[in-house]
Amino acid sequence: MSYAYLFIAIVAEVVATSALKSAEGFTRLWPSVIVTLGYGTAFYFLSLTLRDIPVGISYAIWSGVGIVLVAGFAWVYYRQALDLAGMIGLGLIIAGVIVVNLFSKTAAH
């Protein structure tokens, strides 16, 4: 269940972060509500993962996958292009998440 909770936390965080631009400094109601509910949901479900997965591993996966998904959303929705260095960096983040999950003895499997 911990990885299901982590997945929910990641999705909620990506939704919240993606809505930040539309919230325009919390001056627009509905995007601000999405941000607030999204982050609340993300932190709640992230806290549930910490019952079984160490905080460092949970946070590494949560933030790494979130970074890549938010960058992908911004690329598609806001047309924010990534240069070669950005793509290489995101690829390294993905590689890091994979290494942590496959080879770390501290990650819960």
C-alpha cells in the first residue's frame, strides 16, 4: 500500500504545482483552491508512506518523479521548452529514482 500512497502523493503534488502558475500569487480562487487541496492531499499521503518507506527514499522518489512530471506538464501545457541540458538533467533524475528503487537496500519492496 505504501507505493500506492506514494503514487497518490506524487499525482496530488504535480496537480498542485501545475496549478500554481494559474493561481497568480493566490489571487485567483479556483486555482488557489486546487493548489491548497493538492498540497494538503500530497503531504497527507506522503506521511502515510513513511510508515513503511524511509523518509529519505520516499522524498527522493516523490520529488524526483514530481520534478519530471511537472516539467513535462509545463512543456505541454505552458509550452516551456527544455534545452539539452534540461533534458539530460531530467534523465539523470529518472535514472536516480530507478537506481534507488532497484538497488537500495533501504527502499521497501
